[in-house]
Amino acid sequence: MKKTVVIVEDDSRLRGQLIKTLELAQDITCLGAYASAEAALPEILNKQPDVVLMDIKLPGMTGIECVLEIKKTFPQMQVIMVTNYEESERIFHALKAGASGYIIKSDSPDQLPGAIRDVFKGGSPMSSSIARKVVHHFHLIGVSPKEAENLSPREREVIELLAQGFIYKEISEKLDIGVTTVRTLITEFNRYGFPFASRTKSAKPSRSKSPRSCRVICGTN
């Protein structure tokens, strides 16, 4: 069964590029592409796609405001933000509103189908630079005593390796656990409110303290 997607993007050139990219994916169908949240919202609520690709800065209603409206009616609908903005405030506002992923427009469009498949399976695809900001924020705020009780020593080890930039396969090898187990642990983190990037490809992200790569690291095992 094909995964259904709606695009909300005010840049006509990029909107057309996103449509063409999705047309090449045999397991994904684009149900519509819209230039504003006002035009998209009633169609999204009517068509009920599996995934919405949402720009943040839109004319009129913002992408974050649109996510909030979507989640009021369909809290389980998956939304991936596709934007130029990397500011921490925008990232966390989008995630707090209910977005499941956050991808930078400068990333290769070819990575997009993998991000859609990943969020469909319960993952949180993000550009590598965004994922690092999320993990860094997690380290800064720490966890409450209640949250700490929920995290096992193994889960903390996985968080630390994610923060260092390791992908799923590398984490599984270092901890001597299966890749499927790593994916399950990441899904559990999402339930606690800690969204992390899906990192399953063999290509390694930069592990420097100030990475500039915005490449999406996502996909299937």
C-alpha cells in the first residue's frame, strides 16, 4: 500500500521539485501540493494523508500554526518540516507543535522518500545538524527525576552515541545489540518527548563539535 503525502510549500520552484522527487518513488503518492497553509489545511483534513511536508515560513498562517491545527483533529498524522531555518527556537517550536521530523531544504531531495518512509515507521528523520542541536539541548536541560527513571543504562548509552554522531549500525556494533533493538530504543525516546534522527545509512556524519553538514541520515535497514 502506497504512503500518501501532501506538500505545503510557497516556493513554486521547490514545490515542483518536491513533487517530481516523490513521483519517482514507487511506494509514495502525492495527494496535492499547496502554496499556503490556508489552502492546504482543509485539503489535509479532508484527504488525511499519511505524511505532510510542511514549510515553516508561509504567507499568512505559518507552518507551525498549521501543524497545531492539524494535530487538533488528527494527532497521529505525521508532519515533517522542510525549511531553510536552523534556529533552535524554530526547531523546538515545530517539534513542540507536533512535527515528527525536521529537514533542511539544502539537503539532497533524493533523501526525502527515505525520510517519509522512516517517519511512517515511527522514526524522527532530521538533518544531521538539526539532530545534533536536539541532542545538545537534551544534554543542557537534562532529564527530570521521573524521566530519568524511564531511561535504562542501555538507553543512556544509545543517547550518548547518538550525540557523538554514530549511526544505528555503529551503535549496534559498539553495544553488541541488533539494529532493530537500536531502532526500538529510539522509538521509545520519541514517546518520552526526545526526538532523534534516524541514522541507518552507512555514510558517516561528521563528528566534529561544530558540524556543517545538513545531510539527512535516514532510511531503512
